[in-house]
Amino acid sequence: MPFDYLASFPLPVHVLPPRLRELLKPIDLSPNLRVEVACKWESDPYGDEAEHLRLLMAVVPCAEVDPIKALDESGSGVVESSVPADDEFGCSADFSPSISGYDYIVASWEGRSFYTFNLAEKVWMTLGLTPRCIGNDQQRLIYDDLSLPEYGVADGEISTDYHYTLKRTVSWKMSNEYLRRYLWLRGARGVRVFYYSALLTDTPEIRAIMGGKSHVERKPAAGAPWYILDIREQERYTCEHNDKLLLQLWASVDAVMPELCPEQNADGILWPGDAQPMTHRRAGALLDNITYQVYLDDRFLEKYEQNTSYNSTPVYDGVSWNCSPSYRGQWSFTMCRRVGRNLIRVPMRELYKGLPDREILYARSFAIDRADLAHVDLNEEHVVAKVQRLLDVLLRFGDALAALGVTVGLHKSASELTGFDRAAIRANGWRDYPALSRLAQVAPLDMTQQMFLARCKSLHEIWQSVPNGYLKSLLGYAGCPRCDLKDIRSLKLLQALLNIVSRLNAHDEAIDAFASTQKPDGWDEDNAAMEPLFLNNALRIADAHDVTKKCMDILQKLGFDIANLNAGYGRALDFVMESVIAAFGILAAEIEKFVP
């Protein structure tokens, strides 16, 4: 049986502060816990609720008898309190920092009033962790396992200093799963080595332990002295806090045993529509990819779309859109096909092929029973296809605009005008255009207003590469007064171009009629075909004040039934995207009709 520190402590549990009770308890096996492995903390240092904690975690071989004695480092709360004292050649050849001969989880060092912390080299090298630093004055180190990936395996503050009070609390925490694995690999247990002090309410139970004395020090009656308990009255406490006693404790407590957390295992889980648990072996033998298919809610993709560590760029294979996330050549989902508006379909066999179990379990959490799909239109267009249609019309528009420019001596390629290269897209898909992938991220029907407005902003920015100067030059050649063009921006420039070209088309004018010295009639009038672009821009810049009413007013102007907003803004996004695609379609078609 593990040693019961709480039961062996001389004070009753109910008089102990909550933090001290937790320090005397072991950590359970939950893989989701984050275990504090180093700490320098104080609360209300001069008040009634004063508490102080200095904590290290020592790596103690299991072969050693437990409990171990209270170690000297508990007082300072650091592994080393200075640099080696000698200053001669070779004097540090045998320097090996330790906690009384034991290894440590966090390397901590004190130089006068300054403290520095880092994850021990043995820990991060044994587990294959990679550090990253965040913050400016409040700098923290975070260690990740990039092989999976698993982020935030361990993290904590880099430094602090002490001048009468602690400048900054330091707390290093580590994933229980990884900490236990490290201890298991070392054949060791994690021992909290700490100093704790607090002001306790003066009670008969504590006075009984003090035996009528004003100051008492207690140690275990038998076995290793795993704690040194000091309870005392002090003059200042007697004067200012006459109902308080000062408790100080130096202790070494076994906190984490080398027992591995339960593994995340995809073998034996039951998938919707399958009568028996799935295993890697059984999945590998499933050659029928039609019968054994899994449907996933496309929110499954959000984790991968919103983290640049993953590649989640949609790929069109000539038949359907493949949205298979991958991670830096380490692993990849395969054959994840978009179906319907918000579904992913993938053969069961592919889900178990070369993926970490935790990714399979993650996918399982989004699985949908086929019975729930009875009333779902599996042919409804999804957001990726909509973005591709937008791209197609922008490519058409770019080609037409470039051709129109050539007729008046302006030579810019379509890719220079729209920012999209048709040949590059044909060769590499969307790979070189992350803005397309961002616009095509999961768009649930119940998306929030904030998500909707952010997507409207992305939609507006997709076509913003068209140079205003180029459009002004075109309009200048068409006879528009250059002084009037000076302060006009892209949307009104496009509207003016559409007004001119559509009037020329209406009169069956030839291409040489475009260049003119006369001001075109109605060139600066509003055009209903361009209204969706103006309204999308209004949604993009809608401010926080009464934004809901503004959204509703703008959507109503577009012709959207705002009653549908009760279920979320997903349908509103569909409508806005369709309207913008239609506007560019009209613009492209008019220029294509005019340019031979």
C-alpha cells in the first residue's frame, strides 16, 4: 500500500488549508490532469490570509524506501542557489546539479534575489519535446510534442525576482500522461519537495499538539523524517493577528507514481451503424469501401483548419472535394470526401490506416448515425464548392479585364490583376492561396454572427488585388473625368466600368468605341448588379454598436429572409456568397461580351 501522508500528518485534516491538503495527496491517473512540478508563490504576504509555497519535484528511484526525508532544498525551493564557489581551471568538472542527489523535473536556480526556471534537459530530451517562448515581460516557456502533435505538454514562467515581495508567481505544470511516462521510463516516482507556510486560526486541536507551548517543532515519531512541522506564536502575530498561529512545513511527499495513464486506444470502439467494435486488424481487412463508410460532421475539420501546423487545404480530384487533414509528413487522413453541405464521408478502412489513435478517437466524436441522415440532402453544395465557383468567376473576370486593357495599351496579366494564376491553380490547386482555404473553412448552419462577419471580411478581401490605378486608367481612356476619379475606390470604379461596358453592349458598339474623349453617360450612377458587393463591404465594416440590427438591415436589402437567422448565420453566408458570385459573374460576362 502507498504511504498515506495525509493520515500520518499530526494535524487534523479539517484544520489544514485546502492547498496544503492537496500537497499531501497523490495525483490520480487521469491523463487530462496537469500536475504542478515547480512553484514559487505567495498570497497576501503581510495579511490575515498569508500563504507561501516553494515547490520542486524530485525524481526518486522506486528502489528507495518511501517516504524519504524532508530534503534541504525544500527551504530554498530551487535546485541550485548559486554558481560553484571556486574560480579555478577545471573546478566545475564534477558539477552535477541535483536535489540532494536526485534528478529533478524543472531546473531552477537562484542568484541572490533572482530566479530562473526551465524544464530539465533529461525530461525534454527523453520525451522528445520542443520548446517555444511567448510573452515579453511575462515570458513563459511551453514544450510541445510535435510528433503527434500534442501542445502544452509542459509550461511555466521563465524567471522572477524577490524584493520584499515576489515580483511574479512561478508555476510549472506538466501533462500527467507525459510526466508519468517519463517517470515510468526512469523507473522512478515523482516526489514533491516543498516549503509551505500559512496563518492558521487558533483552535483547540492545534493547541493540543502544541502542548501549552508558544512554539513547537514536530517530526514523525518513526521512519524517515518526511516532514518538519513548525507551529509558533510570534509577537507581531500576537499583536496584529491574535487569533492566528504561524504554520511552517518542510516536506517530501510522493505525488506521482510510475504508473502509465490509460492509453487512448482506438481498438474496441463502436462506430454508428456498426454492430461490432472496430479494431485496427478488422478495419485493415475491410475491402468494401462503400458499405463500411463513416459520416462525420464537418466540424471535425475545425481543429485542423485553425492550426497552421496542419495541412487542411481542400483538393479536387476531378470527381469530389477531398478534405483530408495531414500533419507535417507524420500522418494523414485519406479519402475524406465532402458530401452535402456539412458532412465528410470516409471509408472505415482509411480511418485506421496509419493514424495515431488519438486522431481516430477525435474523428469518432464527430461520427453521425446514417439514420440521422435520412432527411439530409447529400447533394447540397458545400462551402468549398462555393469558393471554387467564386474563384472561377474571378479568373474569368481577370482574363476579361486584362483583354480589355490591351485594347487601350494597358498590359497587365490576369494574375497581376486578381492575384490568382490560372496555370498555378491548374497545377497545384489552392496550395499557394491560403486565403481560399480560410474562406472555405467549416461554415456550420448555426454559425455565430461574429463568425459570419469575419467570413464576409475574408470574402471581400479575396478580390482586393485588383489595382485601383489600373481601373482608373481604363476609365480615363473611356472618357471619365480624371479629376472625378481621383478619390474613387475599387467598388465604385468597378461599378463605373460595368456601367460603361453594359451601355456599349446595349448599343452593339465595337471594341474601338471604348476609348473616348467624351464623358460617358451615366458612368457614375448606381448599378443594382453591383449592390451585393457594396452590401458585403458594409457587413465587413459593421461596427460593434447595434451590429445585429445593421446585419439584419443589410441582409434584408440583399433579399435574404432574416427569419432564418434564428437558427444561425450559415444560410446568410450562403446567400451573401451567392450574391457576390452573381455580381462578379455579371461583370465578367459584360466585359467578355464586349471584348472580341
